[in-house]
Amino acid sequence: MSEMNFEQLREWIGKTESTNDMVTAWPVAALAATLNRSEVEPVRGDVLPPCWHWLYFLEAKPLTELGPDGHPKRGGFLPPVPLPRRMWAGGRLEFLHPLHIGDAIRRDSTILSVEPKRGRSGNLVFVTVEHAISSGGRIAVREEHDIVYRDAARPGDPVPEATLGAANPAWRQSVSGDPVTLFRYSALTFNGHRIHYDLDYARHEEHYPGLVVHGPLQTTLMLDLCRRQTNKPVTKLDYRARLPMFHGEVFSVNGNPHAGGGTADLWVANAAGQITMSGMASFAA
């Protein structure tokens, strides 16, 4: 990227947008089924689990306004970064007050930063977006979302360094990364990114060995593990994508609570035990 291109991108810093939605029951029931949770049918007033706000505020652009990767074309609210690959890199969340089915909700978003970097495989641009999700005039969730844009994949690119997860975690759940699960999650979040459902595109255009398991799905699974293992509400989550995860393998969602039970290390590992998503959760006292 040229210096001129980057200065143009920096003009997006401070850009804002606001959207409104309603916490409806059907997406909650559908995601619960996708996560194999045998829960009673959700009804008005039920608490929305942490990170399930990602089922709402969905962007529905016409097909003519989509790029070749299935994402909306660059240059709307997000800056028009001239790098072809866009990925979910990580983020930080604070859960301040619960959201409930039936709530009218609002999301106020701001571009916090646009930063270029040079990685082992080429140019990178990190964009950080802040979201404040509120209901009844009170902020319920504060979120900082990191997006990374990358050069096109090339044969012989360096393989990302892998880290093995801790042996014998206190919490562990096995999950099948099958195409039906990926399709369901793409549909529920209206995510048109072709790496999650178009195997030919994933292999031949982005040079992945298989369909990519969504970063937010892995993050949701980490928090769902907390729900299965403890009754303490999560108040904060810091998470980071480490390696891509591909369909066709049984992977694990893991956790190790710290002494006192106020925090826990969380991670998702592929079939080889390599960490693909890591996080730290904080719990209410």
C-alpha cells in the first residue's frame, strides 16, 4: 500500500453509524439448536446469552453491492482497504447489563483506528471498530472489534506459528466442524463470506484447504462452554484469532478457571491440538 492510500484510509477514523433492531426469539432458538443446546423455547423476557447480540444488526446489502468474496463492497462505513482478504482478528467485550428477548436495541458504532503493518506473509491493515449496544437508554454491551485485511494468499506463504493448548483442561467439549454447522451460522448471521460455504472459492481463490470455521462462532462456543460449566455471568471477554480452523475435523473448546473462579483461560483447538482462538473471560462475583 502507498502512503497516499493509507492517508486516505485514515480519513475513516471517527466515522460513526447507528442502527436499531429488536431482540426476537427465533434466532435465539435457531442458534441454540445449532449449538446442540436442549433448552425450552425462548420467550419474551428471557436473557440473551453473551455474544448472541451478533445475531442482530445484520447488514443486508443487495447482491449488486457485494464484492467477489461475498462481503459488501468496500467503502461504506468500513474504510475501502485495497487488500483482498478480510478476516475477524479478535476483540474485547464488556457485558454491563443483560439484554432480553423483546428488547428494542440500538448499536452506535465508531471507527477507532486504521493501522497498517507488515507481516510475514505481506501487507496487513488492522481496523478497530467500537460498538455500544444499548436498550432503554442504557448501554448493555461495549465491544471493540478488530478486523484484519491481508494480501492475497500465494503458494509458499509462511505458515502461521502454532501453539498447543494446555493438556488436560478442566473444561472440554468436542465439536464437529461440519458444513451444515457452518451454513447454519452463516445464515443466522447473514454472513455471505464465501470462505465459509463455497469450497471451490475457499480452495482456489483464497488457497485454504477447506471451508473456514467462523471466528465469531468459535468465540460463541467459548462463552457457551462457560455457560455449561458455571452459573456465573461473564462480565468481560478478551479474545484473539490465532490460526484458521477448517471444516471436516472434530475440534475442541477448552477452559481452565483460575484460582478463585473469577477468571478463566479459554481456547479452541483443532484436531492436532493447536490453538485457533484464545480468550480470557471474567465472571461476576
